Amino acid sequence: MDILIKNISTLIQDADHILNNKDILIEGNKIKKIGTILPEEISSNCKIIEAKGKVVMPGLINAHTHLYQSMLRGCRDDLTLVPWCENVTFPFANIVHKDCWEKGDIKIGYYWSMLSSIEMIHNGITCCIDMDLTLDSIFKAWQDIGMRGIAAITVANRWIPKEFCRDDKIIKAEIEQYIKKWHQGSVNGGLLQVFMAPSTLFCSTPELMEWLVKKTEEYNLGFQIHISETKWENKQALEEFKTTPLKYMESLNLLRRPISAAHCIYLTEEEIDIAAERGVIPVYNPKSNMKLSDGVAPIAKMLGRGVTVALGTDGAASNDLLDMFEEMRVGALLQKVFSEEPGVINISEIFKMATENGAKAARINAGTIKEGKLADLIILNLNKAHSAPVNNVIQNIVYCAKGSNVETTIINGKVIMEKGKIITVDEESLTTEGIKRGEGILKRINFNKSIKSQDYKSK
């Protein structure tokens, strides 16, 4: 069904181009025309959305998250990254593996993906890169609700708890199956993509990482990895690899294709130059970095050197929200207080990170509202006490907007949420069942008993 959004009071095409009193015609999954749309230009069954007094903007793109963590909110807020993994995420994964996967129950992945997607769609997020415990059920959830989802398949064959270790042949065979079954790519706006994601440099051998990069070349896939999230990580890299993380990847020729790299807090000056030269897209996750006391990424320095930076929420357990409005706001404020310079980052830059730069990380033709682009966009009502009056629409969105301002979410040319209600699935029943299943798993976890990643290292 075609869609006409008419009488748009404010149309944000991108961070630097704002139009007034325009219409948008969507045909199929793409933006057909922006301007004044005449009655004879629309089909008889075209859906018409009135947008007088509203703001239309590109859908927000969550360039790094872990959707399974939607079931881990409120579990420890007093740990740094490695102890947090050992006391929160590893115990959860262990229970899921033993009590669900080994018994043939993969539904849990469907519900954590569905819970997260419901939250994100309400918050104006139209696409996410999910570094996850990837299962068929996660893709199925995205299909059902209409989310544009990228599953960055978490791959590890070292430095992980022995409970999770599997033979490389099994890992590779499963990856091939996922790619062939689910990867639709960005061509023609396929909703689902597969990325390769070796988690960290410590979790995959150089041989496995090289195999993953070759798969990205063979199938034209994206690649995401955590890089330099903590001082501890850089220290370990210097001990094991005799160099820092991104420089080590460069030495192995693993940056021959552009990648996205979550965090990048402790990149050296040389590594920032490598990122600029190689097209590495750091993904800034300010709230998670604050909660885990990781540090503050040198975003202004990266931008000044020509590095494209995207924005992400990280997982719901380390955030604890999947809310890109809040991520923009906190991300901007954190850079200001860290540098003690209010002009260190401007509003357009942080808005761009959440939209068009996120689209680059996701490898999709979206992130801006232009003719020929994918129809991933949201309609906001800023005429509310917390977000009005609107003196500067970009500034009001970054510093004032919330998910409650989002009235309509359109993904791939399809209305997914209308008048604040998701219309593609039964949101209430799915949320109830998802919470029930999550609570059932949490009751079986002892969050004070850690599962050590250091117990296992490949030789």
C-alpha cells in the first residue's frame, strides 16, 4: 500500500536540511516524491496520514545493541565490564543454553527480540544492529513485527567460559546456514541482514577472524566488533599482541573491508588515523560506558579527523533503556562535561550519528529523507509540555524529545506503529509472555556466583 504523508509542518531531511509545509509520497518501500503531491498522483488505495503540526524525521538507527539483555534489566549496577559479564551476562547465557537450547526450546530468543523491538519502535528506532546469541527465532520476531534488523552473529572460540565452547567446524556451519537462510542484504531494502561479529579480539583466534572477514567478502556482509572499551582491554592487548586492538587488526589485514567498532574509548592517535583511512565506524555508547565506568570516547577528536561515528544504546542490561533520544542527549552532554567545552560537539553532529551515520554502519540506503531512499521514518508530535515551544527543532529533539513524542513509525514503507500503537502484532500479549519467560529464567540465576571467562583459553 502506498502512503501519503501530507501537510507536514516540519520535515527534517537530514541534520542540515529542514523543509516546511511539504508532502511525502511513499511507493513500495521507498520515498517516491517530496513536495506538493496532487490528488491525481496517488493511487486509489493510498493510505493518507495527516501531519499538520507534526515533525517528520528519519528513523533512528541503533548501531550497537544486545537484545537478549532486555531480560536482564536491574541486575547489578556496581561492576566494571569483565566482572559484569562474569556475574550477569554469562550466568544468563548459561541458563538459556542448558534450560532452553539443549531442550530444543528456542522461543526465548523470539521473546527477547520482540520485547526489545517493541520498545525500540515506540522510541522511533527503525533499525538496529544486534550483536546477539543469534537464533532463527530472533529473525522470526523481526519478520513478525516488521523491524529492520541486523543480526551480528556473536562468534567466539577462545577466552570464553568452557560451558560455551564449541568446535570451529560447528560454528562455521551454523554461520553459513544463517547467511543462506536469512541474509537479504541492503539491496532493494531487504529487512534482514547478517553481520559477522567476533565479539572482541580476545574471543576469536586470528584464523577464525580471517575466515569471518572472508565470509563478508564472499556474501557482501557487514562486520562489527567491540574495540578498546576499557583500559583493561588495551592492557591485555599490549601483553598478548604487543600492540593496541585496532592496530592489531590492521596488522592482520582485517580492516581491508570497512567495519563498525563498538566503543573505541581508548583508541590511540595512530588508531584514530587508521580508523579514518580504513573507513572504520566507531559506535558511541555513552550511557553504557557511564554505567560500567568504562570511560569517555574521544568523539570530538574522531570527528575532527574525518572519522564517521554512529550511535548505539548497547544492551538493556548496561543502559538500561533502548532509547536513542536519550542516547543523543546524554552523548552530547557527556562530551561537553568531559571536555569542559560546551561547543565541543554540536547538535547536528549528534543527530547525524543517530541517523545517517547509523545507516552507514548498518549498510542501508536510509538515515535521511530523500527521494529514492528507503522509507524508514517517524512522525513526532513535539507540542507537549516537555518538548515545546520549538525554537530549534534539532535541538528540541536532541535535548527534549522522548519516545512519547513518537506517534507513527514507518519501516520499509509499512506503517508499524500508528497513533502510538503497534499494529503489526499483539503488543500486549507478547509483552506479557516475554516478561513471564524472562522472569522464569532470572529466578534460576545466582547473580552473585560468577562464571569466569579466564577459565578457558585456547592454546
